[in-house]
Amino acid sequence: MRTRETGTALVAMLSVVIPGCQNGRIGDRTSATLTADEAERVAKDAYVFGYPLLIADVSKQLMTAVPSAGTAMKAPVNQFVHMRAFPDYTFTDVVTPNADTLYSAAWLDLSNEPVVLSVPEMGKRYYLMMLMDAWTNVFASPGTRTTGNNKGDFAIVGPRWTGTIPPGVKEIKSPTDSVWLIGRTQTNGKADYAAVHAIQNRYKLVPLSAWGTAYTAPSNVPVDPGVDAKTPPVEQVARMDSATFFGRLNTLMKDNPPAAADAPALARFAAVGVAPGARFDIKNLDPTVAKAIEESPKAGQVTIAANAKTQGKLVNGWWILPANTANFGTDYSYRAVVAMVGLGANLPEDAVYPRATEDQNGAALSGANRYVIRFPKGQLPPVNAFWSLTMYNSKQAFIENPINRYAIGDRDKLKFNADGSLTIYVQHGSPGKAKESNWLPAPPDSFNIFMRLYWPKKEVVDGTWQPPPVEHAT
């Protein structure tokens, strides 16, 4: 069994705070006396710090720029949109789609009043209603793991709201007024669609002021014509110059306040004009300092992209993300990486997604070879909900194959070996009719596999259990 740490470089930004930082000063320097080198470092770090807030805000604008809920994961603010079917190999709009759960999502605006989320009785079906704040931290996860499967009503409350919650409604306090709700409902194949649709139809979002009434969400919401609803958020943010990026960041921080633990970093960033509610203006600075600040978005983009290649650890050929995923604290570097490449990540307690990129010898996975994944008796993925293995090509899309199977897992009719172990066959061609029940079809060229572990047990979260390697078939 091989485990390799890979230079995670999880450098919290507060570790580089200069001593004596206070009142918007850096040591004994104000913004007027910064050197170009100091300004470059501080502005780049401020960019990395604020990047998740910008990505989340642009994503919210793009995904709510519709008059009514549609089928492309878009709906007006405070309204659900539901995915009604799994994508197939022709779907390329979103990378790494899943074939385990149907999504129900909504962007919430809590600035005026709380929004009440209602869920029906779920029986034995696993579900999750992840709540992500404007800084991309998951602050609550109503669902099977945390609140059980009984019918429930949850008032999601903004940071400045004061008032009384109705009896029988559980209050969930959000640290920001902007919230992304990402719901997942266990779906056991296409035959289960009708049952899941009935559940999705009973998920409700109601403004607190309309609670207890026959509320109907508006169906013709005005759309801001200035919103770019086509360009992906990552591209939109990458195109922003320093004035656009930092000006928007300052505005957003006023309405979505940073955490108390961010105070040292904010004191440092104030020297380059980055502060909640401040007007970003560098035209009166020394030209060399202003130029360094103007170039910080490019430097920040390079830094985040470089850090994305060094996050997590490699265990038996599977990449496993750090334990602070979605609960980043002051790890601004990792928070920015997740915002760039995986916005909406779960807490590890809710789901863990190891990704296999190489075989047991360290060679890249390829459909030119045949592989097996062996789970010894009693060593299946330890989960409280369910697990799966999903195949992706080099573009992170599903694979066209003769049995239309994109994932395999514990809800399939798997055949166990005589000794109680389980073998999954990973290859391009069929392993033979007798083994097709355990076949995960691969493309003829490069591929990677995601293992999805829903509501993982403690030994997954703490690393005691490790996924078996992808081995060459004999």
C-alpha cells in the first residue's frame, strides 16, 4: 500500500502578516509609502483572499438571470430549480456530473428577511441540503446526517436580521446574506425518477413574511439585461482588471462581512485600498506602486492555478482533498483553489470524492489497458449512505459505452467473489457476459475515476480507511 504526500502548500495567508499591522498600516508603512514589491505581494494576496467572494457573486448573477425556474440549473433568487434526470455522455455543460443524486438548487438573498426551507418526510432515502455562504464555506447541512429524515422546516436567517421564528421552525443562522443552497436527493437509477420528482416537488422555499400562507413564487421576475449569462464565472472573473475586481470586492464585503478571524489579513490589505465598503482608487499612488497593484489580478490567477496542482495527498493512486474542505478558516489559498475548480464542494462529513488518476505503479490510467479494483471482504467503502465509482474521460465527461453505464456502486446488482471480496472490472471492452455486472466501461484513451462516498464514516474522514489501488488485470 503506497501513500505519498505531495507538497500540499496549504499556506494560510495570516502566516505572512507583517508584525505591527494595525489601523490600515503595514508595519510602519501606509499605502502612500509602500514599495512596488510590497504592493505587489499585498495586492496579490488580497486577490486570492477575495477571489471566492467574486466567483460566488458572479455565479449567483449568472444562475439567477432568468424570469422563472428552468431546466438548466437556473432560477430567480429564492426559488428552487430541479434537475429531473441524470445527464448522459452527450452532456458537456458541467464537468464531472454525477449519476447518484438529482440536484435541487437555489440562490438565496436574506438581506430583507429569512427564507424558510421545507422538506417532506424522506423515509429511508438519503438527502442533503448544503448551505454555502458568500465566502464559499458550508455553514450548515440540513439532511439525513444532521437533522434526520422527518418532515422539517428551517428558517435560514441573515447575519443582521432580528425577529421571532415561528414555533416548529428551526433557525439556521447564515454568516452572510447571500447563500447557495445545493440539494442532493438519492436516486437509484432511472426507475427511481418518479419517486424523486415527487419529493423534489415538495421541497419549498417561502419568505418568512409569507409563512403559513398559500405562497406561490413569482413567475415573471425582471432580469437585469447587463448580466453576462453565457460566459462561465471563472472566465468572467479572470477578465476583470484591478479596479473592477477590487471595487466589486469592497462592495461585496460590506454586505457579506468577512469573518472575525480575517481581521489581521484585512488590516494588511487596507494599505492597497482593499476594505469593506471602501472606494477603490489608486490613481494618487506612486506610479510604480499603482502599476504593481494593477497587475495583481494576473499574478493572483497564476498563483491560484499553480496552487490547484498541489492540493491534497495521493493515496494508492487516489487524490484525496484536505479535511478543511468547505470549512476553510483562514486557509485562503485552498479556499481560492476550490472556488476556481470546484465551487460548491461539500464538507467531508457529508461526502468525500477521492479521484483516481494513476495505477498502482504510478502510471496514468488508459483504456489501452485492463484494470481491476479489488475490495477485500469486509473492506467495502465505509459509508452510512451509499458509495459509487464514476468514470470520466479527459474532458471530465461521461463515456459512451454499450451498456449505458457511467457509474457503478453499492445500489447495483454486483456479484461478489466466493471469498466475499468484490472485484470491479475497469476496461474499454467487455470483460465477458459473466462479469458485466461488475464492469465500469472506460474510453479507449485516458480517463480518471471518482469514488463518491456519501455520509462517510469516521475512518474515511480521518484517513484510517484508504481506497484500494487501481491494478493492472492479470
